[in-house]
Amino acid sequence: MLVVDDEPANLASIEKIFQRDGMRVLTADGAKAALEVCRTHRVQVVLTDLMMPGISGLELLRAIKQLSPDTEVVMMTAYGTVETAVQAMREGAYDFVEKPLKRMTIVKSVRKAAERQSLVAENRSLRNEIKLLTRREIVGSSPALRRVLDVATQAAPSSATVLILGESGTGKELVARFIHDHSSRAKAPFVAVNCSAIPETILEAELFGHERGSFTGAFARRDGRFARAAGGTLFLDEIGELSPSVQVKLLRVLQEGEYEPVGGDTVRADVRIVAATNKDLRVLIQQGLFREDLFFRLNVVPLRLPPLRERAEDIGDLARHFFTQAHSEGLPLKSMESLALDRLKRYKWPGNIRELENLIRRLAALYPQEVISEQIVIAELGLESSRENPRPTPPSGSASLSALQVNGDESLGMSVERHLAELFKAHGDNLPPPGLYHRILREIEYPLISIALAATRGNQIKAAELLGLNRNTLRKKVRDLDVRLMRTTR
């Protein structure tokens, strides 16, 4: 929580009250300082004085609601300003407390505000999960994908634990949902947990729940993910990130079918566990970072998801699927020319399906063309000077930056590489000075834009398409860089 008051004595007194109650308290002596705290910290509740010099508490409330709509605000008001406090509640304040303050009154008000903030955040998270569930599906018919789905279909009706292995972005959660949807638990909840996204200090309470007062900040009893998934499936993503203490508790669940909430009594666990990781758990076992007995309990039905580069025949279907999704969200419907699709199939996709989805959504949002060209794909994937994905010589008559030459005998890619090497060599092993990267960008942009304009005889529309830029963006860069045409040859 954040306490805001221009009186130092009041700040110190209120801070002590809530520290004794187990809350983490931040303080600010005015509205400007309070807003800075809200920008740099995740604040659940702001307890602020209403009448302060400069920016008032009412103005602070409006600013906080714009900056962080989920943050709850409780106003402190003296006698005679209750009408203003009521106005503040109309504008989004959770509650107001009158001065002189009573300890139990402000603690009760702030505690309820914190509980409401948690519920609102949790509801929003659940709504987002529902949206994702309704819009995401497994797309593809490649042999590599079919083999995985065949095993998943066979394993789904049982209660066996499944361990999904695969690189980041290959769709491990989608396969976990597929298993849940084809099991006898399909009508019960599917609860997903990213073990690497939750701080180690609170992961145990997040998974198993906690009782009120079991640790600092536990103001109320709270169910964990195991309780929320009762009767259904619990998906533990990035299982290799579990701390040793949580590994022990998870092992007990798998062995005994029970767990203990933090500060609570033993509870039966009626969940099916599906785990996933992009790491080699056997290597982690050798390094002493993962329990071998837990690995054997998890690895009952192992599934290895192929990376996208091993199922290139699915890329066309996936691209069309993501274009259709983008269109359903209000973006223009796009398609790809065959050369552009071939380029996608030859790309290595280090980010797998997630990288492809982001690319398609970017193409749908940024480019006005109905049909995405190969040149646009090359520009967006950064393949101009890529040695792993060299661009073939374009057909006669087509404009391409890679076909242009600088000074008659040096290709554009060679020119850019040489220019970068010289800039960094000048600094040796020392750290580059501030602004160097910005200067490099400007020095490379100038010849690139100049060459594109020369190749298209000054046609900014064609030059923008060649560079993979929006026309307005190119026009601004031409103006900012004061670009003049550079002589080029093919």
C-alpha cells in the first residue's frame, strides 16, 4: 500500500499501524511523489489525505485511475469535507475515513480495498484466459504434429501424468488443453501456471493456497491453483523452474495425492497434472537442480513437440489462421504471395509458432497491401544480410535492395557490414560512448533510404514498400535525415 500525506507525523504514525498489520508500506509526502511511486511499483491500495497543498487528493485520485485503473484509493478526510469525499467515491475512490483516524477503521477499510483489488485482477486474468481459450486452436496436419496428437489422444482418457517437452513457442499449453478437452475431466476447470513467471517466494502459496495470517501480507484465506483445478487439470508450465522446496511438495501430491496449504491442514488433491518444460530435465538432475524421483513421477507419458522448422508444411495453414484471427479483431484480411510463403517455410523460426503469430499480426496491422510480398517478409524477418537465409537473385526487372551496389563494386550488405565494423573498431574493447547506437542507426539509414529512392527514381511509395516501411514513416525519415538521391548501379 501507499500512504500519502503532507504531514510527516501522520505518515510515520500510519506507516507503523500497517507495518504492524503485516503490510508492505510505501509513503509519499505529496501527490507528485505518490504518482512517481505508482509508476515504479505495483500498488494495490493508496491511502491519501484529501486536502493537500498543490495537487489535492481528488486530483491525485483521477491521475491514479488513469495511470493504474486497478489500484484502489481510500481517502482520509477531516470534518467538513465529507461532501468532497463523497464526490471522490463517485469518481472511483473505494472508501473514505474521517479524521481523527481510528486504527481499526482504517485497517478494515484498507484491507477490504486490497481484497477487492485482488478479486478484480483475478477476474480480469480469468477473462483473458477464456478469450485465449476461445481463439486458440491446434492448426496443422503435418506427420510430426499428427504423431504428437495421436499419443495425446490415447493418453487423454487416463489419469496419467503427462510431461510435454519442446522449445519455447511450440504450443505446449495448447496440447495440454487438448489433453484436458479429450479427458473425462473436460467439464471441470483447466488451470494453467507459468512457474517461471511467479516469484519463488510466493509460488508455494500460489500453488497450494494459504490460511489467513500464515505469513506477512496474508490478510485472508486464499485457495491455491490446486484447489481451483479440483476435478480438472492443472498445467504446470516451465516445471524446471521450481525451487527445491516446491519440488518436494509437488512430489508428495504425485505420490500421496494430498498437499498442505501454507499454515493449513492436509487437503486431498483431485487434479490431473500435465507439466511442460523447454529444458532438459536430465541435465538439471545431473546439476542437482531437479529431483530425479520427481522427474520419474512426471515422465509417465512424455510428449515431444516438434519445433516449427520440423513442420514447415503447416506454416501456410498457420499463417492463414493468424490472418483470419487478426481480421476477426478488426484488421484487414490479408494473404501472401507464393514467394513470400516459400520464404517463411525456409526460415528457421527460433521463436517457433509464437514468432510466426507475432509476424502475421504485425503484417496485418502495419501494411496496407492486401497481398503481402516476399520483399516485405524479408524486411520484417531481417533477412537482408542473413547468411543462414540468403535471398536468391530476384527475377529480371524487380527492384531489390540486395541487388543494388554501392560505389559500383560493393554490395549494400557488404557496405553496411564494413561500416559497422569500422565504427566499433574505433572504440576497441571500451564501452561505446552514449548515443553511439543512435548514430549508427542514422548513418546506416541514410544510405539505405538514399539507395531505395534512387532505385525507384524518387517514388516514395515504391521505396517504402522496398524498405518495408510505412509511407508516412519514410517521408518523415527523408525529411529528418535530409536525404538526397545516391547514385546506384545494378
